[in-house]
Amino acid sequence: MKLILTADVPNLGAPGDIVEVKDGYGRNYLLPRQLAIPATRGAEKQVAAIKRAQKARQIRDLGHAREVAGELGNLSVTVKAKAAGDSGRLFGSVTAADVVDAVRAAGGPPLDRRAVEVPGQIKTVGNHAVTIRLHPEVTTELDVAVVAG
């Protein structure tokens, strides 16, 4: 099955890539989650639009990715959760979007929330390590302090 990816799929491709996958993987995983669209004759226009949108928010090159990683390494990021119980357990969890907002509030570079990988769920107050995938060759760890607000 030929598909055009609309989002970054690990170990498969980036948005705008035309990939050949098994029918079941495409039908049962990629298409229902809107990670891909079927490749049709009019798909060139869709690929061009996806590539333009990707370029607008993409890190330019490997050197730029390393520069952004250096900026992130110098940041002190604090996420204020809405509320927590007496034992330090949050009512809800901290998401990748919350981490991106906290990085921006701390004076860091703008990030795409899909580049932030939160291990499991952050449901407690304290320091947590979050992985940020800036480039296929550049990943960095960011310590995020979660406090009850």
C-alpha cells in the first residue's frame, strides 16, 4: 500500500514522504490515526503543502540543531501543574505541550510538541527527564521541575 505521511512516524519517515507499507499497517494504524493519507494522482499538491508546512517549523540543519540543544542545556524549566494532593501526586498529568509552553516561558527556543518525548506519564511533583528529538542525529535530555501551582 502506498501512502503519504502527514506526521513524523518513528522508523518510517517524515511528513511528506511517500512510503510503501503492508496493507494491515496502513489500514489499521496509519490511516485511522491520520498519520498518513492514501497516495493518489492529485497527491503531489498535498505533498507540496505538507513540505511547506514542515519547512516553516523545521530546524534548518545539523548545526542549528546542535545550537538549539546547547540552548536547551542551559535552561531551567519549571512546569506549574494545576493541583496536587498531599502526597505530591498530580490531579492530571504533564503533557508534551505543557513542556513546550514551559520552555518558551523560560526563554528557550520554540519547539514542536511532537519533538518532545515524555517517558510514560508525569503524574508526580519533582524533577523529571524529558527527551527532545531536534534532528534525526540530535537528541537532548531536559530536566523539568514539576511544581504544584
